[in-house]
Amino acid sequence: MADLKKEQQISSGKGLSLKRMISALGPAWIISAVAAGPGTTLSVAKAGGTYGYDFLWVVVLSVVLAFVCQYMAAKTALIGGRGIVSIVQDKWGT
């Protein structure tokens, strides 16, 4: 019974402190900071503050295109037996 009450509090957003919410994200903060970088973070924050959700389609499009690029790089590495960087270096040099 106590577990059910706790689940209801969590699902309704009650009982969660800021510290628990941040810790629930785990290493996502670090990974996103490394992947995005400070320039991207600043640009995105500025655009979000200025335009709100008007440019959300750009984020969705970027995710789709990034997925396609990562997928093609993984397929190239599987087929070629090497990473995309070494294949490009062999083809076009350093």
C-alpha cells in the first residue's frame, strides 16, 4: 500500500525534490555538455528564450539527420571493418 502511494506521488510530481530530479538524469548532463559544447548550449538557450517553441522543428530535423549520419557511419564501419575516419583517410588522405 505504501509503495502504491509513493508511485502516485512520483507520477503526479509530488514528493520529488530538485536534487532527486537532477540525480535521476544521471550522466546525461555530462554527455550532453560534451556533445553539444558551450557554443551550442548558448545558441540554443538564446533561441529558446527569444523564439520559444517556434524552432522546435529544427531540433526534430537535426535528430533525424544525426541518426541517419550515425547509422551510415556504423554500417560503413561494419562493412569496411574499420572506422569512418580511417576509411576517409585512406580515400582522401590526411
